[in-house]
Amino acid sequence: KAKEREEILETGASIRVKLGEAKEILDSLNQPWRKISVVQTDINACLMRALQKNYMEVSIDASQTRIEVDDGVVFHTTLANDLPSIQSSPDMLTEAFKVIVKNSLEAIKEKEKDKFMWIDSSLKNDNIIMVNIRDSGTGIKKENFNKIFELGWSSKKGMGMGFGLFWTKDFIEGLGGTIALESVWQKGTTFHITIPLHKNH
Ligand SMILES: Nc1ncnc2c1ncn2[C@@H]1O[C@H](COP(=O)(O)OP(=O)(O)OP(=O)(O)O)[C@@H](O)[C@H]1O
Ligand SMILES: [Mg+2]
């Protein structure tokens, strides 16, 4: 009984944290008086800031190619240095990348060894920016490929809200972009993101 009670209290606390995070995002989306500035946005800078939001000690210098953090995770970054900027909100795009990086780190931490992430950006056909975020985490089962983008679907019992990717997909698609998934169960996962330089209406 005591153990049960403790578990319920713990779950309650983590739900409150998640609700706080969700509220922050919803606030920034729904408060019409809160200005979301759309400016020239450097995608590489957003990727580095997304890393830094997960690891405060990481510097945002985009010329780094290998970053090792305290808990043994190694990031390999290959960021194109000739990427044109896009019209977007840097804070929102950073948040979208942060969601993906955070999920990757959570999947990596389930494993004992081989803790890697690869992040690359490139320009394709002069008009599409491609970002790939790959991890050596738990992978995702094929039958769940579509579910992970659904609102409220989470495999993290009591720890996840299933909100992150739902929002991220919506945001990337709002930029005229796409997000696609490649994953092998127990091996790892890659998210392929495209963002057009000019949104076609
Ligand atoms: N890189 C990944 N490796 C393995 N599973 C993943 C990865 N990214 C997403 N998933 C799966 O997709 C699900 C949905 O992710 P999403 O970020 O939307 O929600 P969450 O992480 O469970 O909760 P939260 O809303 O708090 O982020 C996760 O619960 C997990 O099962
Ligand atoms: Mg998540």
C-alpha cells in the first residue's frame, strides 16, 4: 500500500511537470498578444540551441563536429555551412528540434552502451533544407510508426504526454515541410525533416 501510494504521488508530480511544459508551448501558440516574431532563421543555430536545451554545458558553436557529454552520449554533427536562412520563429523551430533530440536521448538512455546521436543539415536542389536526426536508441516498432505522431500516444508509462511529436509535426508542416521516420527496433531511429526555403501557398 505504501509503495502504491508513493508511485501515485510520483506519477502525479511528473504529470504536473509535463503539463507545465505543455502549457508553455500552448501559451506561446495561443496568446495572440504574445508576439511570435517571424525573422530570418538560421537552422543550424536552432539545432545547436536544441542540443543546449538538453545539455546546458554544450556550447552553441556550430563548427563543432563531435560533442561528448557527461552521461556518455556522443553527438556527431555535420552541419552545412552554406545554408540559407528561412523565414520562421527561431524559438519555435528550436523547440521543434528539442522535442526530437529529447526523445532520442530518452531512447538512448534505455541502452547500456553505444550512446550516439548524429545530426546533419544540408541544402538540396537549392530550395529545400534537409535535417536528419539519428540516434542509437531503442528504435520504434513498425506497428507504432504512425502512432508516435498522434496526440496523447506515448510509450513512456506515466512519464510522457505524447504531445511532443504531435506538435513538432504540425509546426514543421506549417512551414511547408515534412517529417518522416526510419527506425529499426533495438537499433535506432532517424527523423528526416525537410523545410522549403520558400513556402508555396
Ligand atoms: N527517437 C526515438 N526513439 C524511440 N522512440 C521514440 C523516439 N521518438 C519518439 N519515440 C516514441 O514516440 C512516442 C511519442 O513521442 P512524443 O515526444 O510525442 O511523446 P513522449 O515523449 O512520450 O511524451 P512528451 O509529450 O512528454 O514528449 C514516445 O513515447 C516514444 O515511444
Ligand atoms: Mg517526447
